[in-house]
Amino acid sequence: MMSTTLMLAVIVAVPVLSVGLELAGGSNISERHHSHHDTYVASSASTRALVVGMVFMGGVGLILAWLCGVGVFDAHPNVVLGFFSSFLAVCFALWFAMRRYRVVTYDDHMVVTPFVGRTARIDYEQITSMRWHHSWIWAGPPSVDVLVDGRRVAYLWGGLDTDEILMRIDRYDVLV
């Protein structure tokens, strides 16, 4: 079982760390167009919304744990601290994965850095199929699975501008 000190440290450190990293990350423009490549990343509005949520939930967790400690609510403070520290750890992992994800398109290939895992370099001419991927979790635009020789090598997340990415790839002959 996690100690009270560790849970308090998580509740305080995770929001502070995410705020610091978000501010240090600069202006996370969703699409950066350069002369020889385009970079697509999660929008700064969505990553900052997660950071604001983490700061808010960290504060609520500390206040509720304190209220439970002084007897206002009939719950043990460790239960409240356990919930909020777990919630913040999951939100931080989601935020970190969203900040990591990026698609860089060049004239003849693209480089995809997934949420988790190794970066993949895909030559457009090697793509054998691209499939729309509708998810029940993500309510936004559909994502795209990129396949080479029947094996999925990249996932183009619908949170990015997939239409722009597909126009840059220019392989509508393999889009199912």
C-alpha cells in the first residue's frame, strides 16, 4: 500500500511537473509547415486542457483529503489520496503520450512517433493499404491505419489533421 507521503508527493508533483513541462515545451503549434516537411502534433489546447485538469484535480484532492482528516467527511484520507494520485498518474501518462505523438511528412516518406513505442519511417511507395479506423473511444474524426505488406506500421491519430496528412502522402489508390 502506498504511503501517505508518497501519495501527497504525487498529487503535488504531477501537476507542477506537467505545468513546467508544458511551459517549457513552447508554443505547441498543431501544424508546422516547413519548406521540405510538415510536422503534425497534438494541439496545444488539448494538452493544456489536460494540464489544467491535473492542477484542478490535484487541488481538489488535497482539499478533500484535508477535510477527511479533520473529520468533515467520514472517509479515511488515504482513500481520497489514493484515488486522486492514481487519477493524476493516469492523466500524466495520457498527457505525456499526447505530447510525444507526432507525424512528420516529407516528399517521399513520413516519420511517425507513436504514443508508445519506437519511431517508424514509412516510404510512401511501400504502403500497401490504408484503412479508416473508427474508434468508440475517440469521438472525433476517424484515424487511419497504415499497412505495409499487410502489417500495420503506423497509426495516424484522428486528433491530428489526417486529411492534410493523407494529401501529403498522396496514395489514395491504397486507401480503403
